[in-house]
Amino acid sequence: MDLVQLNSKTAPSPPQFERKPAWLKVKAPGGAEYAEVKRLMRELRLHTVCEEAHCPNVGECWNHRAATFMILGDVCTRNCAYCAVAHGTPPTYDREEPVRLAEAVAQMDLEHVVITSVDRDDLPNGGAEIFAGCVAEIRTRLPAASVEVLIPDFQGSDVALAMVLETAPDILNHNLETVERLYSIARPGGRYHRTLRLLRRAKEMRPEQVTKSGLMCGIGEEWEELLGTMRALRSVNVDILTLGQYLRPSGSHLAVARYYTPGEFSLLRNEGLAMGFRHVESGPLVRSSYHAWDQAKRAAAAI
């Protein structure tokens, strides 16, 4: 049976794979544009989540001169079971980072910029000031560029969230990541309802704000749990949804419980659109910022 013909009440049977399916294999990164972006990041002492999180799309994105900048260092105060970013006690952060990041954006002449960070629970506002500074510096140097911020939960602080919203980012993104049942296993430092509250509060503080969130598939969730979590995101008026396959960064991280097929991702996309999301990016290799420039355009067109 073709999975895209199934309805939301019919849970697909989990396919069994002994090794990573063919549709998850990607070409090794390389090429002139890739090398140039890498040089620029090293020269300006910037981090990207593309590298730190071992993203499978780094070659494709960098060859399109697109990157997701990771601010506030490369050491996270949390230890999520799925994430490849280093954790521990972060060093002092650089208050001049927004200037250096904006210089990179200007040199790359980007149309769409994505900024994320490690969690900085050691800082009073979780680093919200640096997010705001990055947006402001980019607006000064490249006002035509659209800016997307992929923020941490700021431990539920409305003050920190307001700091970021005051800069009027084109898209405010915070990933829910997984279903409520798996939060204590996959994301012990996070809180399922705190994330939903953050996304709801963003709309309440700035009703015109475009919001976005994402989910990983394949860490042990049930099909109906996944659909229920998608509905929960729509209940707080999230506009853009991303759905992608979880891939284990190392043997010390959560194991992959199952691989979703391209047909299942197509079905999830259709379900999401039927729920009312403006845009759903759904596929095995999809990550939060994968084709983010195109997601922004499609969401705007759906208004």
C-alpha cells in the first residue's frame, strides 16, 4: 500500500532496516563555495550549527552560500541525548560577536540569515541580548536580508523573549523536537509545555510574528503521538513546521528507533497542511534551517 494514501487514523507499520537507507546517503561536502564559506567562518571566528551538530546537509547549503550561524560559543549548558554539540561549562561570551557575524553576512551577501545558539543557562537572559544585537547589526549592513532566529527556551523568561521580539525578526523559531512522553529521555533540560508556552507568548507579544518549530522523527514516538504533537504546535499558532529523520551522531547518543520512509514524510506534510500550517518542510534530510530561505518565501506567500 502506498503510504501517502493512508489517513491520519492509520499508523504505518515501521519499516525494518539493518543499515541506513539509501535515501539518507549524501555526497561528501566539498567544492569552491564550500571551501570559501569554511574559510570565512574560521577567519571571523564564527561557529555554525552545520558543523557542530554534524548536519548531513552542510555540503549542499554551503555550496549555496547559506549557513546557520551559532552564537554564544560552541559549548552548551545542557546535554540533550540526541545532540552532537559539546556540553559543559561555557567560556565567557564575546560581546562583539554580533559585529563579526554581520560582517560575514555582508561578505556573503545573504538573502536569508539563520541565527541559533547553544543553551546558555548560565546567563541572566540566556544570551537574548546577543541575539538582538546580531539582528540589529545585520539590519544595518544588509537591510534587504530576511533574518530568522532559532532561539533557546530562555528558561521561560518573557523578558528575554521580548528582547528578541523587539528587533522584529522575520521568523522566530524554537524547536519542540519530540513528543511529550520522550522529553525526559531526549531533552532532560527542556520542558515540553515551556516550549509551547514560548511559542504562544511570541504570538501574544507580537501578533504579526511568523513562528516556526520542528520535530525529529524516529527516536521512539508513536505515529499518533507525532500527529498529536503537530496539533499542539498548531494550537499555539505556529506558522511553519519542519519534520526530519533523527540520525544518531555517535554511539553515545540516543539510538534510532526507526527510519521513516519518504512516503511517510509526504503523508506527514499533507497532514500538517490540513491542520493549517502555512508551510510544512517534511523529508528524511530536513533540518530546522534546511532550505530556510525557501521556507520563508513560501510561508509569506501563504498569508
